[in-house]
Amino acid sequence: MLTAIHPKIPMRNKTITKEYYINKLGFEDFGMANYDEYLMIQKDNIQIHFFEFKELDPKENYGQVYIRTDDIEKLYQFFLESKIAIHPAGTLQTKPWGQKEFSILDPDNNLLTFGQSI
């Protein structure tokens, strides 16, 4: 029955969010419509949606998305080479729960964790 999930996380500024995800992380626009207060992006089989929240205090934002990958090493290397800031507590590590993962924070302090089963 269930076929996909598309998380919706907050953004303060659509232009900044779009630039970060498209120009730095390699996502693309998704959808034909362009809404002032909403953004949809995709990369491979992943979609993330954003809603405008201008009053968001990044220090109080706990938005989180866990994204599975089939080539964690290549993705991590791409982020390093692209000078994407890796979360200080989220460098590439093998976790006790059988995942190899790393994390980044977007401009609004949404935590993106990328993981691969080992």
C-alpha cells in the first residue's frame, strides 16, 4: 500500500534553500508549479519538500531527515570535495546498529543524515 515518503521540513528563505540543495548538494527542481512559500526538490529517488517558516530560529529547529544510500563512501567523498560542511558530530562512522552514516546541516539547521547498511 505505502509507496513513498516525502518529508516536509522548514525553510526561512526559498532562494537560499534552493541554492544550497541544487547548486551544492546536486538536487533538481521537482514539479511544474512554482509556489512562493513551498519548494520541492529531488535527487535520484529522493524528494524533499520545504515549507516557508520565516520566523524559524535555526538554533531551535530540530528538523531531521534520514536518507539511505547505496554508495556512502562516494557520497561522502563528493561532499568533502564540494566543501560541504560535515556536522562536527556526524563524520562518516560505522554505527553499532549496522549502518555507516554521516550528517550535514542545511542553512536552516535541518539535519540530513545519510546512511548505508553494512
